[in-house]
Amino acid sequence: MGKIIKLTTEGDCEGRSTQTVGYFQGTIEQIITYCVLNNIKPYYNFKQSFIDVVDCSNIEPKVVVTEGQYRRINYKTTEDVQKQAEINSALSKLSDKEKQLLGLK
């Protein structure tokens, strides 16, 4: 899907005046043009950071989710989903060479 740019204003050294401007797609030139056209000004400078976007729309849900107090998300899962999560965690710790030696890649 690509990356999203999170644009913030760079504030004082304590970070008290740092504000999130928004989340954008496009070049930094396009985003700053948007800010200029909408009278969005930084305190000192603008600062960008990149956020990876992961498309999960093709994953079949296997958990039960409820929304708790203060927008907290609570979930319950099955044993097989938990086991797969543990497998994925273990595999993520292997190097590409180790995966290749084990015939996993």
C-alpha cells in the first residue's frame, strides 16, 4: 500500500509546542503546499516521519473484539490462533540464512 507521512510541527526543546498536523500521502512538496494553502504554520519547523501501511482487509477475523472503557480494545482468541502467533514470533527471530537451512525459504 505504501507509506503515510506523519507531519508534526517541531516545537521547543521540551516538546510542549509540538503538534501533529496530520497524516498524508504524497510528496513532501505536495504536503507543504497543502499546509501553506491552509495557513498551517510550524512553531519552528515541520518534521516528517514515515508510517508503514499494512492492508489487513483480506485476513479472516479469528478473534472476538469488544471495545472497553476509554476506547481500549479487548480481545479473545482461540488456541490455534495463539499457537500460530507463537510460531510467527519464533520464525521472526531467525535470520534468512537460518530459514534457508531449515528449508523455510
